[in-house]
Amino acid sequence: MPDRPTAAAGRRAPERTRDPVVARAVNDDAVADFRRAHPGQLAPVVVVIPAYNEEPTVAKVVGSVPRHLAGLAVQVLVVDDGSADSTTAQAAGAGALVATLRANTGQGNAFKVAYRIACEGGARYVATADADGQFDPAELDTMVALLAEDRADLVNGSRRLGVAHTDDALRALGVVVFGRLISVLTGARVTDPANGLRAMKAEVAAAVDLRQMQYQSSELLICAIANGFRVRETPVTMHKRHEGTSKKGGNLTYGWRFTKVVLSTWWRMRAVARQNLPAHQGLW
């Protein structure tokens, strides 16, 4: 049976795109390719790792993910977001399942593809880790346990409740400021809105309407809160990055874009929040 044509069929996809229409075609192609390569049921816990040009670190991160979390079998799913290096090969060689996007679409979109694959593959819980090695996936065990015990629907890691090894005082201040902003807007306690470690029930990943191509961590939190899901935080340790470079840009650019994502997501989710949350919660 021939492959289903996409909006980008017949022409070479751009190396980088933030066009949602093109991204949807890229996503559909990647999901179809993944299903052909891995047609079976996925493990109860799928740890997703978005990666873009993370050749030096991705294999080590994949290898550091425990094969069981809270007593449940784990599979690692790497979404290669259009890398120009050997990220896909390194991840696959380390034992991960890999979905490869033929264009760089942004971390938020890569997560969206990962959530779709995990949920459609029958995963019970979806966890995330960064490919740069700054967070230890072993700390996901506590998060998945909270989900399995039905004490939360989404558990977010917090370097402020744990430890952050960083020399970037401005970015550390940003974590405090944005955590406070989201807490005021939503009425839920959030101390770290940009953490690389989190775990959620599959129904959360399936229900939230994610639209941001970048900076999706705050969007996910705000959407989950607005939908009435129970959000908790647990302490984690953030380590210094020893290899590769950050893809988030300079502090001022990052801060401005993060602010826009927070405010625009809160604004569009107000009607949903008013249906699901008590009238006194947050500034919805």
C-alpha cells in the first residue's frame, strides 16, 4: 500500500520550520514511519526525550534511564527533531526507540509527537527527560510512583525544591519569577515551570491542547491545571551541562518568549479553567 501523501509530499522539506501546517505533515510522516518500524504495544511507562543535535550526550542519557520505574517496565522514546548529526543513530544504538522528524520543528512540537506516539501505543504513563544530561532520569521513579498511587495526574520536577548547580544567576532568577507568575495566574503552586523531568498519566498527555513549538513546559503545566488535573512537584537535581550547547537562546530572548507563552496560554485556557476549577482559584 503506498504511503499516504502529505502536504509536503513531492518536495524537499525545509531544514527548519515553525509553520504549523508544515509541522503537521512532518509529524504525520514521522508517526507513520515509527508505527511501521514498531507496530506493537509500548511498555506501561514511556520516557520521551526530544533531541536536536545531541550526538555527544543522547546515548549516555538513554543509557541512564532505569528499565523499571515504580516497578513498571520502561521504554525510551527519542524524537530526533531534524538533527544534522548522528543523534538518531546514537539513540538507537543505546537502545531507544526513535522517531525522526525530517525538519527541525522545535522542542514543543517534538514533545507533541512523542506524546502522540506514547498514547496511541498504549502507554499508561508518559515521562520526560532532556537529552543534554542536566537531569537524572532515575529521579523519575518517585514521580511515576505518585501517579501509580493515584496521588497526582502530573508530577513536575523542581530544582528549587531540590538542588540546582548553575552559574547563571539571571536564568535562576527567571525560574523563580516565572514560577511565581504561573502560580498567581493559575492558583496552583508552581516553583519550577521549565524543568526537564516530569511524569504524567497518559490521559493528561492526550487531553492537553499543546500549540507551542518551543517552551512547551509552561504550556503543559498551565493546560493541565486548567483542565482540572492534579499537579504536584517533587525535588530534583539540576547538573551543569558539560557537553553541547543550549538551544534556548540568550537570557533576554528566552525570557521574552517564555513570558509570551505563559500569558498567551493562560489567556486561551480561561474558558476551560472556568469550567473545571473553583471560581476563587487563580486569575482565570
